[in-house]
Amino acid sequence: MPAFSEDLQEKMESGKIHLGGCCINGVRLEDGSMIRLDAERYCNHCRKEFAKLAYWQNKGTVFYYPDMVEAITFEVGGFFQGRTIVSIKKNPKSALVHVDQFSYKVGGPVENRQITPIRWMRLVNKLYNELFLHEWKKDYDGAVKKCL
């Protein structure tokens, strides 16, 4: 419980501070450890909670997103400025990185590259545990908004 003061009250009323509440939403695993499922951050502008750990719960079973990911594909650019498509697919011994670059003048695949399983897991863990990819929208076409 926070120690209320006039300063804290003013910051809460102005939207500079958001209290998360006293209850922690989580799931206990078979080994007895607890996974917290609550968001760690809150946007005072759009009033959205975000930065949840990379776990997903369905019908009493807890899944860890990085363990489920088999491939990642992303695209940058568009028709007139050219675009780059990067696909990374996990395989039993490594992961294959494939890059296609397209422009109105030239285009096509760039050399494929293998990355180690450790590098694959570091990439996936960074995407889900630091950048919170599981909370992103599928597509960000159109106007850029102040809060995503």
C-alpha cells in the first residue's frame, strides 16, 4: 500500500502517477514458481496498460511465447521507396535468415544466412521480453498515432 501524501495525491490527479492496485494476477507453475501476468507499465495519455510478460494463459495452461515461435517475418518500406522483407525460420540445428529486397529498379533475394540456436533464442527473447511483440498490432499501415 502506498503512503499517501498531498504530493502523491497531486501526481495521481494530474496523471503523472498511476497506481496498479493491490492484487497481483498470476499463475502458479508446477514447480511452485509464480508468473505475474499483470502489465508493468501504463500510458497516462491513452490509458492503456502494457509491458506484460511473454506468457499466455488458455484454459488453465500457461504458454511462453518464445517457446512457441517457429518463424518471424517483417517488412519495411513500400512500393515507391522499395521494401525489404526479412524471414527467419527456426530449424532443428539453427535458424535460417532470408532477406528479399525489392525496388522499382532491381530486386530479389539476398544471400541466406544461418544463425545459431542461441542467437535465435536471444532474438526471440528480446522481441517478446523487452519489446513486448505479443502486444503489438499485426499491421501499422496508415497514419502514425501518438500512442500505439
